[in-house]
Amino acid sequence: MRFLPDKALLAVLPALALICLTIISAKRAFALDPWEIMVVVNDNSEESTALGRYYIEKRHVPNTNLFHVRCSVKETLTRMAFERDIATPIKRALLLPRFSKKIRCILLTYGIPLRILPDREGNGRNRKGQLPIPWTATRSAAVDSELMTIRQYGNYRLEGWLPNPWFIGGRHGDKIFSRLSGIMMVSRIDGPDLRTAKRIINDAIFAEAHGLSRKACLDCRYTESDRAKGRDAYHVFDRWIYESGLFLKSKGFDTVINQGPELIRKGECKDCALYCGWYSLGKYENVFGWAKGAIGYHIASAECVSLHGSNEQWCRMLLKKGASVTIGPVSEPYVQAFPPPNLFFRLLVDNGLCIARAYLMSSPMLSWQMILVGDPLYRPFLRCTFSMNRK
């Protein structure tokens, strides 16, 4: 795990003043409705189309919101293939009357690639020599993160990350996306297999109906004295993990806060509902028991390179072992790319947001490496039912 130079750090990791949370009030509680979701399925994958239909039935999404693409079933694809098979069809669809004014969230399904690889040869043109979206060679990126900017895709340079104007902990004043309504929420329902993907949906519905466990586990990397001495991004983020534990404890959660380089011990986190910790690179530690609807993410460099196969990366294993929501990078993201847990969990618990909205408002970067896995409608701590004030 790396972090950006100090100059960039100031732009991406400002102090998270809690007063910013007053933006979310009863007048503008950012709800998400089923009819605002475009469910994207890959017609080259039977599992993808089956899961898309299953989600629409379970969450009462209009059948007309099911959108078909035909792309690779592998977890990686080139930038040219992404633009031709995914980005261009979706961008064009969002201009159609049935989508243009209502879609605020894109849900990707099992069978949609995770990661965009850089094209190093050719010019990315289609068979007719046309380039429907301006193409530039770039680093790898997450399909999901790139789709968050799909309404503007082709109008910005594909060079590294872009600051997220929805990030309520930021102060960058980015001009590229001055109209906030243009940014999309993006989530995916995926996992080691189709059975796991369906369970994610079912467990979210169950937790909304019956309540989520009040057990939280936070795994800090440093002791309190070590954190006080450090000023780099690692120590800052570790402080946020620690503050998350204090916040959740104040809200009545049975909270475990593990401090120091050792990972949480087996048996300390049974029936865990909320988790954030680090740093076991690419090696999930089987020490947790996950509640139905559990939300957890691990801070490490490449924990979502693959959700399939037989790897031991945290995202895949969290889902396999029973969690319903996770966040992770498809490549080196820098530590600053992860949603600060003291912000992400507060948006969920204090403000009752759905996971897609909480993720959008706590993610510092767009067009980058991070993805959210989980049912975008999932609101484990529902407090209010107002819809977003549309402009």
C-alpha cells in the first residue's frame, strides 16, 4: 500500500470536519428508489442475466430498467473493449427517454468485468475506424469507478484519478463535474459464485426487515502512542479506523477495537455486522463470524483483483464467508482512495443512507480503482424516507 506525495495528500485527505454531515438533513435525505436503478446484465453470461432478473423481482425494479450489454465474461478487459462494449452502450442508453431523467444508479451483475486494462497498442477504434468516445491510453481502472462518470465519459483526460465532487470530506472545488447530478452511484452484486450473489440480495432484505447485529470490529494497525507520533497517510487513516470504533461504541454497538500490528484474534468478532481493518495483503484471516447483512472492508492494495477463482483476497473471502457488502481495489489505489470508515459508517448509521449513496459521498476519487459490492438499495439503519431533491 502506498500513499500520494504530501502536496496531493492535502487535496485528497483534508480534515473530516463532522459539521459537513449537517448537509444531510430531513429536507434532503438522499434516498434511492428501485425505479432509479439501471440493472446491467451481460448477455454472454447466463449467470448475469439470471441474477439481473432475480434482483428485479426481489427489489421491485421495473422490467424496463434491465439493460443488456454483450461483453467479455472475463474479469478484465481492455480500455478499447470497455468503451465499445460497456461504456458506449450505457452512455447512449442514458440519453433515451426511458432512462435520461430517472436513472441515478447503475447496478452491475455477476459476469460483468471488474477491471479495465490499459491499451498499449492500436488506437481503440472500432471496425469502421470510428471512435465513439475519445480514447486515451491510461492506467488500469475499475469498470465500476469509471461508470460513475459515464455521463461525462469522453470529456475528461484518462490520466489517473479524478476528485469526487460528492465527497463530503473534500475541499477541492473540482470544476470538471460542476453539476453534481451527473455523477452516478454504481454498485455490483457479484461474488465467488451465483449462489453467493443471490445471498447478498436476500441477506440485505432480511437485515432491513429484522435488523442488523449491533456488533462492530475495528482493527487498527498502530497503538495510540504510535498514532500520536505519525503524520503520514497511514497514521491518519489508522486514526479514522480508531475513531470509527469510538463512534460506533457511542451508538450502542458492542465494539471491539484492536490496536497494534497483530490482527484481531479468532473468537473476538462473532456475529460481526460492521468491520474495517488492515493490513493483511491478499490473505483473508478466517477469524470472523458474519451477521446476515454484514458490511466490511479491509484496507490493502489489491483485495478485489478477482472475485472468482480460488484466491484468498479479502473481498472474495468476505463474501464467501457471509458478508453482504464490501469495498476494495482492483489495483494499487493509494490509501487515500478508500472511503474513510469514520465517514462511511456515520453516513450509514447516523444518516440512514443506502450503501450506494453512503459510498458515493465517502469516496474521495472517481475514474479510479475502487468498487462497491452489495445491493445498492440496502439501508441497514433506515432513519428517513425522503427522496433526493432533484435539480
